Amino acid sequence: MTNAPRMIHLNLDLSPELNQILEELSNKIGVSKSDVLRQAITLMQVMVKAKEETQKLEISEANQLIANEIVFSPDKKSEPHPLDTFIERLGAWEDERTAEEIVKEIYDSRTISRYDISL
């Protein structure tokens, strides 16, 4: 008995044009059509991950894929958001009062100018 992962069998409907492309790719890189589709799924995973991590990826035309820059480095930490850096350096505002109490205090502390200003 083998411990190889069990493969799932799928039926796939393709247009004649897509089947031709699949056959050409299969011949060009020397693998089966199934392997071409597996590699295409892996490429799609990379594209989705790039989009999630806001990496640069552009599809300029339907028939042309141009990868400007896809970099995945698990060791490199992504740049923190400026707000996170601000809070980390200066700390968050701490107060026992509710927001409504703080706003009321601000309004109550305002004074009306006694200067007569004309425009």
C-alpha cells in the first residue's frame, strides 16, 4: 500500500481554442495537460497572494501577463502603517472619561471673545 496523496479526478469542458493552448503549453514545456493546469493553479495562487499583500502585478491585456514585481520574502517584514508607528512611538490617549465627557469639557471651556470685530 502506498502513502501517496489520493488524486481527485475532474472532468473539464474547454473550448477548442483553450484546448489548443493547453496542448501547445503541454508540448512546449514537456509535461502533461494535467501538469499544465496544476502549474496554472499554482500561478493563480501566487497572483492572489500578491494582490492580498498589495504587491505590484499588472495584466495589461487579456492575452498578455506582465509581472512587474512579485516579491515574497517571509523574512522581510512589511512596512508598518504610519498610524501604527505613531501610536507605538507616542502612545495612545488614555483617559477615564468617555468621549462625550471630553467633548462636553472642551465645549464648556470655550469662551466668547469680547472684542468687536467687523469685516
